[in-house]
Amino acid sequence: MTRCAIIGAGLAGLTAAYQLRQELPSAQIDVWEGAERIGGKLHTVPFDGGPVDMGAEAFLARRDDAREFFAELGLADEIVYPSVLRPLLYSQETTHPLPTAGVMGIPATGQAVAGLVSPETVKSIDAEAQREPIAWELGGDQSLGLLVRDRYGDEVVDRCVSALLGGVYSCAADDLGVRATVPALANALDELVRDGGPVTLSAAVAKVLAAGEKAASPQTSSGSKPAPVFGTFRNGYATLYERLAQASDAEIYLETFVTGIAEVPSSEVASHSGATSSDQVGSDAQQSDSATLQSASAAATRYRLLGLGVDETLYDAVLVAAPAPMAARILKSLPGPTAKAAEIMSSIKLASAAVVGLRFASDVDPAGNALPENSGILVAADQPGVTAKAFTLSSRKWPHLAERGAIVRASFGRFGDDAITRAPEDELVDYALDDLAALTGFDGRAAGVEEIYTQRWFGGLPRYDYTHTETVQRAEEVLADVDRIAVTGAWAGGVGVPAVIAHARKAAQNLARQL
């Protein structure tokens, strides 16, 4: 019997387990997870009124591959969409409508951010096209924040771009790469280089916006409503990760700690107590596997997991679905190219974040101050006196959550600022309530706090800086020469549920072809 180990039971690991089951129906698939639950950075919490996500809360609904995958899992009818309410941006002690005519807060014209930035900055944006072209390397990357600062000025970065990116990546714009986080913008800059035209930021943003309008034009011309940008699951992401676990038919071991992987040469396999497919070649369980694959598998080196709570099973293949530094520590125990890949991966830094979920007795306090009719509030990075980086007005944003009470999520933490994510729960809750009152006038304490849930993500997201894409490519190129060892995760596939799923499925398919 072919045996596969997956290290990590987050979205990437569970997706990989499911895909391996599709590719290898008779295989033994074991998933090893250090936490006491599955789901990883997806976490659905059972509030009294109904389930609420305390990790990622939405996915890009316009990605066909994700929608098709959810349909394959039988979850198409579980998907719901947000309201049409727009978010606000808190800057200079007041709220502003979030600018819409831009790419992740980067405008094509000064008018798009007029009122949010100074008149001088508006003029600077509109004059950017006349400046010296950007020294952009085809296929390369640069710091997003530094690029926008240089072309448009600090106000655009600190008041807009970092606010939008902070909620997604838990990083300021200066810590992120253009290609690593806004690939459409990097591709537009590449096109400008290839076309030989002036390479300017405003021209690149205009290209991205025009492409988006063109993609939406068939729906608009037919009279149908544009497809929603985001979606989620009616009963939270637990719907997805529990279905993946079930459909994978994998054995999932919780509260285990894998520290490394050991090679077991084929000469030692037969005498090992956890001997695998070489002992089973003639068994009924192996009849569904081809004789060719059996023969190749029987002659191959096996792998044994090292750590606490793991057993002596020998595996034909191992897929590591863990954050990059953890994956690097596990892989460095193997010799040769694997150790080299581990060294490359260890350079990837992580950002931490914390989320405080609050359910109030009412969305109006005794003084008549109501939660705004908006989907959320982003906070400018240069806004003093506010600790939270964003608020999701969940029961405003998601109609299905409005049935479960007045729910708000407060988000904290950026790369390089782990202190706030380690603050005691009482302090985080006070920051959330105080900041919410300062930004909206709504007094949550007076309205009545009925439920609180605090979720911390230590090292929850990789820092997708301007070296990230190249780092991932180098690591994957090295691992391509390693037999039956693979990696996956948000650090490799990119941020967002569809990106993680796509990378995990591909990694599992590639691994299955080697077995």
C-alpha cells in the first residue's frame, strides 16, 4: 500500500490530502497537525447566535477554479455573498469613503484621492507621468511602498495603500513587493517596459483599471449584474475544512509535533517494524495499483517522521504544508538539495496578527449612536491614537450574519509589531471597544457586550516582500530534484483561499505522479 504523510492540517494540508485521495484512491494518507484542531488560519467559532469566522472571512468569488472546486465538494449552495455596503477609511481624525478608482489604494489620478491627501499630493500624482520613467526590471520586483512613495508621496502610502494592504497581509506597504502582492500591477509595468513606452505608475494603474473594466463589460452590456467580488460560506469556513477532511478519508493526528524527516534506505525497509509497500505487493489492497508503480515504490527510499507524538510508519512520500520557517526546520534534517531548499525558505519572515470578535446586544447604544451602515473601517497607518488597524462590521457586511446579532471584528498587528498581538486579552478588548467608539461614536460597552472571542495568529502570514517571489521560485526549483518530497502553503501559493487551494492541489498532483 502506498503511504503518504502530510504535515499540517490547515487549508493547504487538507486540500492536498483531498487531492491525493483523488489521485491515489487506495493510498494510506496520514495528516499530522500540531494544534488541537484542523483548519489552520481558517477558524470558525460557535458564537451563541451562530458560527462566525475569526480567521479569513472571504474568498475571491471571481476565480473560476475556486468556485468549481467548491462545487466539486458539493458546497456550491453553501456560498453566500456580501451586501453592497462600502468600507470607510479613517484618516486625519475622520472617516472618508474608501477610494474606488485605484488598485489596492494606488490611484491613477489625483482626483481619486482628493480630500484624503493634500492638494500638493494631488498635483504630484497628476504630474507623475511627466517624471523620469521608473527603473523597472522586466520580471523583477520592488518594494511597493517605496515605489509609491517615490512616485506619489508619503500620504498616498500611509493614508491609503498601507491601510488596504495591512488587513490582508498584516504588513505596511513598505514591507511588501509589487509582484508578490499586486501581480496585476507588476504585469502592467512589464507591459510598459516591453512596449517601450514611458514606464510610469499612473500608466500602469490605468492599464490595470482598463483591464478590469474590459473583463466586466460583457456582463454590463448584457444587462446582468456584475458578479460579486467576494464570497464566503453560510456557516463559516468550517464548512470547507471539515468537508475536505471528510472527503480525503485521511487519518488526522492532532497535537503532534513533527520536527524532522529521516530517510530510510530501501535496504532497511524490509526489517523495519513499519515496513510499507514492499511487504504488501501481493496483497489485495495493492491490486488497484499498477504493477509498475508497485515495483518502483518497493525499490525506493522511504521516509519516517521525527518528533513528538508521531509513530514509526514509513512513508513513500511526504508533503509539508506548514509556514515557511517551520517547513524549513522540518526539511533541513534531510540531506542534499532538501537542506539547501530549507536554507532558502528559512529567510522568509512572518507577520503576526490578532482578531477580537465582539457580539453586542444591539447595534445602537443607549445614546442613539449606531454602528455605521458600512462594511468596515480601515485605519490609516499614520493615524495616531488608534491601536486597531481595521474593523469589519460583520453583521453589516454579511446579510447572513445580521441574523446572528450585531457582530464586529477588530484586527491588530503588522509585521515588526508583535507586541500588540501578545497583549493580554482584556487589553485587546479594551483597545477594540475604545477605538470603535472613537471611530464611529458607537459605545459598545453601553450597548452591551454579549460575547467576546480573541484569536491570535503568531507568525500567521509570510511577509511577501520584493524578494519573496524569487525566494519561492528558488526553493521550488531545488525541491524539484528531490524525489517524493513536496511543500505547499500560503507562503508558496500566495495569499487568499483560492491561491492556497490551487497550489496545494498542484503540489499533490505532482507528488502523486511520482508514486
